Amino acid sequence: MRSELLLYLLVAAFFAYFLFGYIQKSEGGGANVYGHSASIQTDAKAHSIDMNGQSILDLTATPEEKQANVWKRSSLHSEFLELVPNFVAMHHFIQDRIIGETFRKRLLTQVDMAEGAYQSGRISQREIKEKLDEL
């Protein structure tokens, strides 16, 4: 009876060990939980609603090296890409919905380069989206 209980506990311990190891591995190992939480907080601080009820992205308080990542994780990013190839609307979107002069200039430069290449027939709409993701 006692050996059966010991065997049962041993099997349960191995099962729990492998189960928790699998869960930890599937969630990213648990080592980057703080980093993921910090990026969520940074993203939340960068988003707000303007007086027209539109979502805006304020990157003035975000370090320059993190601005592109916050932009790519933003819902505004996919909304912006839906405007391709309407370059006038894309320019208005950047001017109206993104705050942060440095990032805004970088994004406008990318849009202008993509527009020139598209107008000359060197790239397609799909390639415009790829080019705009290279920030």
C-alpha cells in the first residue's frame, strides 16, 4: 500500500513537472514577462482619443528606438496600411493622428519614397506596405 502511494506521488510529480515546463515554454519561458508587461504599458501610454473621437498615437514620451515598435503594435498601423495607395489620405493620417515630430518625419519620408516608386511603376501596392513596415 505504501509503495503504491509512493509510486503514485512519483508519477504525479513527474506529470506536474512536465506540464508546468510545457506551459512555461508555451508562454515564452516566463523570463520576458516583465518586458512584455512594460511594452503593453508603453503602448497604452502612447494611445489616446482626440476631440473628434479618433484614436491618436502620441510618441513624444516614447524613446526614439522604441517608437517604431509601438507604431507597429498599434491598431493605427493596420488602419494606416488600409489607406494604401491613397497617398494624400496617408499624409493626412500621419499629420492628424500621430504626434511626435521625429517619428512623423521618418514616416512621411517613407511614404514619399514609396509614392515615388509606386508612381514610376517600380513597386506594387503590396510592396508599398512592405516598404512602410521597414521603419
